[in-house]
Amino acid sequence: MSKKSEVEKKDNLLQRFKSFCSGVKVESKRIQWTSKKDLGKYSMATLVFVLVCSLFFYGVDALFALLHSLI
């Protein structure tokens, strides 16, 4: 491989990286962030869902433990 083609490859790679970074910058400006109000609602809904599921599986486990102790 000649020195010239190695330099061209590095330049091409650097140019592609700069293009990639430019694209990332443009795309990051398009992001629509969630408002604090919505974030609070979604977080609360997630916590309630996790709590309900935890209680459900605890109840099922307790029921199986009770049935197992009766056998």
C-alpha cells in the first residue's frame, strides 16, 4: 500500500467522522423532551404499576405457600 492511499483513507475516515458528528448534532436538535408535568405523571404511573404487580405476585406466592403447607 502506498503512502498516498493511506493518507487518503485517513482523510476519508476523518471526513466521514465529521459528517457523522454533524448529523448527530442536527438530529439532537429535533428531540422533543417530555415536560416536567408529563414526566411526573409517567413516573407515578410506572411506580403504581410496579407496586400493583409486586402485590399481585406476593399474593400468588403467599397462596401457593399456604396451599403447600396444607399438603
